Amino acid sequence: MCGIVGLHLRNPDLYPRLGELLTGMLCEMGDRGSDSAGVAVYGDPTLSPPGHGCVSVLEAEPTAEAIGLDVAVSRHDETFLVTGDINSETLLAAVRAAYPGALIAGFGADLAVLKGVGHPRVLTENWGLADVQGWQGVGHTRMATESAVTPAGCHPYAVGPEQCMVHNGSFANHATIRRELRAAGVRFDSENDTEVGARFIAHQLAQGRDVESALKELCAVFDGFYTLLVSNRDSFAVVRDAIACKPAVIAETADWVAMASEYRALAGLPGVGAAKIWEPEPEVVYAWTR
């Protein structure tokens, strides 16, 4: 049992409130998973300055001197953000070269990923999440079932440029698919089943698929029970397995689209009383684009 939340803002007047709203949503899901949590924030000018690459790093303390580029490094509890006026893939390669043992929690333009072990109320305060702004945010509270409680096991899994995935449920055939992806040259950072789903989607996107077709392919290949939320800097998509036994609810207004594992995470959103609210159907991909 884990908790998923996501918020896609359509109204720019709400951008300054993204962190405040996302904090409330994530903390409401604390009792669905209190051992660790993570967020992906799109569009905060402090965490990931416009036009700059950003790499989120765990299990190392990076410095500009070691990386060898003109970059800024900021610490947010257990996560370090490395940003610079440079292509994110180039920046990622430099960080990996300097810190081969580090865990890359995310990378891309306009994206910052923060992860940590502990209760989401503590973590969101340590991150200063309520003060963050932007146009989109995704969060996850974890109750570990498939791997150890470590930063490497936290969601979101952000394994492609500006891409991330959060997951409630379990994939039964993840070991087989991991072996197949490794044979295709895909690297892994953990034994978490969620990472297999994230790597599979990133692999599909890298081969030219769009998000909707990649998620449909995942539904055809993966066995298990799951609700998934997948995002990049311009899109936001939700899908459930064929049985749809893991809870999910979507709400939509002219100002925003949101989803969560339970309605109570959405109850504090502005204008929710007038929102269209529904439970996503099995294996139907729901997607929105900026």
C-alpha cells in the first residue's frame, strides 16, 4: 500500500501555489506509506532555473570542482541538485564521471526530484516544499514491499530526461523484464520492481513511442496489480491494470488536473467542489498535455 499524488496546473495564476498544494496532497497520503517519500517538481526557478540542466543526486556530495563545470550545487535534505547553463545530458555525463557510485534521482530541464527516507510530513518540511512553485508536481509515499527502505527505493523513478513515474502496487514479472532490458543495454540502480516499469517506459519513449502507446505496451507486457502516474515536462498520464484493484481517483477543472490514491488528497484543492471527479477505468490511458 503506497500513496500517489499528482497535480498538473493549467492556470498560471496557481503556479506560485504548486508546492503548497502538493505538500497538502502528499501529507494526506502519509498513512499509505510512511517509510519514505519523494517528489518531482516541474518549473520551479530556484530548484531548476529556466534554460538550465538539472541533475538530482543521492548517495554522494557533489561539488563543482569535482564535476569540472560551471555549476551550482544545492542541498535539500538527502538530495543534492546540480544545475548549470548546460544541456542536461552533458551535465548528467559529467556528474556520473565524477561520482560513478552516486544515485541519479532525476535529470532534465525544469525538473527537480527530491527523495528521502522518513515520514512525508518531516520530509516536505525539510525540503521546504510548501514554498516551491511550478506548473506540475508528482509525489509518492512508500510502504516498502519489494526492496529495502533506502533512497534508491524511493519513488518517483526519473530515469529518462524530464520523465518520472510513481507506482502503487507490484509487478509480478519484473525480474524477467529486468533481465531483458539489461540484455538490451539498460542500466539499473535498484532491485525495486517500480524501476523496471520506469526503465521500460523510458526505453519505449527512446525508441520513438509516445507516452500513451508506451503505457499500452506496458499493460500488455507486465503482470501484476498497479496504478501508475507517468509525467514529463509537458504531459501527465494515468493508467491502471486490467483488474484495477489499486485505488485511484482523478479530478479535473479548467484550472488543473489532479490524481491521487484517495479523494482526501484532493479535497483541499481550490475549486474541487465543482470538479469533474471519476475513478479511472482499467487499462485506459488518461493523458493531458500543456
